[in-house]
Amino acid sequence: MNGGRYSRFAGVALAATVALIAFTAPASAAPTLRGEWAPLNRCPVDDPAMLAATGTTTVASCLASQSASGSIKIGNVTVTSGVIDLQLGLVNTSGVFSVVPPAGGAIVSEPIQVPGGLLGLMCPSNIPFVSVICDQLANGALNTVTATVEPAGAPSDFSLAAGLGSGAPIVTVPIRIHLSNPFLGSNCFIGSSANPIVLRPANLTAPTARLVRFNPDGTASTTGSLVSIVASGASQSDTTFAVPGASGCGLFGLLNGAVNLRQGLPSAAGNNSIVLNDSVNHLTGFLAPGSLAPNEGRQLSTLWHAAVS
């Protein structure tokens, strides 16, 4: 089987990180919001840090970023990715943003089935006990491997200037990839909280930015009290991240070496890259947050909930 199959999977999983923060599936389905609120349906408006925003010393807002396609290179393998959705809350304190991820993770994706399964992940192998496993993998249930990208720490270092410009990292995103299979067990990861895959995506060119004002009910209006900065038309990239080796794979980690050897892990920085095409980004909050002091964060939460259809 082609050893690059897993690398193709890893590319899909990593590309699903868009340019920003780690993803897991949310505990429950996100609501549908009306009008201009629609892209922000996972904004953590009820997080204590968001609710505490006064509108003067601290200002709460919501960020959503979507990309319909992209590509990722790990080592010598380049693959394409599908739609990604990043959402988070932001608290601005004197121009410095604190990142508030949603409870279910900032980037959402369904688990991905690894092409080739375990055969593509670590077979054939010259390690005797691994070869025995490989011989049993004609059974589809045993061969199937799924993977989920998960947070490996809190996102940080968001820069609005970088998001509207080019060449500078927009946000720091630590992630890990969770591999699931009966032979691999439930604790097989590429990356960890102690040694994550760290993405720092930047715009390749400056996006086109426009302001969209809207009413609390989501209808667009030139006199609306809410405003979105909509930035689009730019691709994002990172060529600086390293991919660490696997850990926790199989009983006592006995399959770590087989996974790493077959896939060429760890992969040093400079051998990997990610590109997200034509990201569409919405940064949304009140046009005059100071007018809502000292309850700007609570007002943002109230209007967000009222927009649920």
C-alpha cells in the first residue's frame, strides 16, 4: 500500500485548521442565527470573560472565518482540504485581544476516515509484531482508522492588523491529531499538549475589507448599531510548523515506532506548509460599544440569543 496515504489524511486534518485555532465537534448542534448574525452561530457570548466586557476598558466581539478549500504539504506530500469553520470570541483591552474559544472547540469538523486505514498508516512493516497485525487487516472494521483534530492548548496572539494585512501571523493555534482504531487504542495522537502542532497562519496578500452595519435583528441597515468588518479575497499560509511524532499508539505505545517510521514522523519545520484559499472573515460587535457601558458584553449576549431562529 502507498505509505503516503496517511500523510494525505494528515493534510486533510491539518488543513481543516484554516489558520487558526484547534477543532473538535461541538457537544450539540449550533443554532441557526438570522441575517448578518448567521456566520457567528458558535460565538461564546456566554463565556464569563465575554459577559464581563464593559464597552470601555474591555470590549467583546465575535470572529468567524470560513474557507471553502485549501491544501497542505507535510514532507513531500501535498493534499487538498474541504470547508473549514473557525469561530471564537475576542475581548479587546487597550488594543490587545484575548482569545475566547467556544466550549466545543474553535474549529469544527466531523472525524475523517483515513484513506487506506491502518494498512496505509503503518503497513507493510519489518517489525515482527506489527507484521502480524498487518496480516489481519483484511477485515474492514479492524482496518478503519478515523482521525479528529483537537485542541492542544488555548489559541493566542490574535492580531487584527495582521488579519487585515499580509505577511504577519494572525493567530497562534496549537493542535493535536487523534487517531482511532481498535489496534491503536483510544490514546493515539500526533502532537500533544506538551508538544503540539503549532500553526501561525498569515495572509499571503491583504484581503479586501468592508464594513457592514446591521440592526439587532440581523437585518442590514446603514444606521444599524452593530457592525461587521468583512475581510475576504485573500489566502492564508504557514510554512513554519513542525509535526511531532505519534504517541500513545497501541498497548504501552508499542505502535508509535511503526506509525512514525512509515510516515516519516517527526517532520521538521520547513518540510510542512498549509494554504487556505479565499478565507471569508467576519469580526462583529457594536459600532459604539462605550454607549453600552458597563454592560456591553451582556448586551452582545442578549442580542445574539435573540437572533436565534
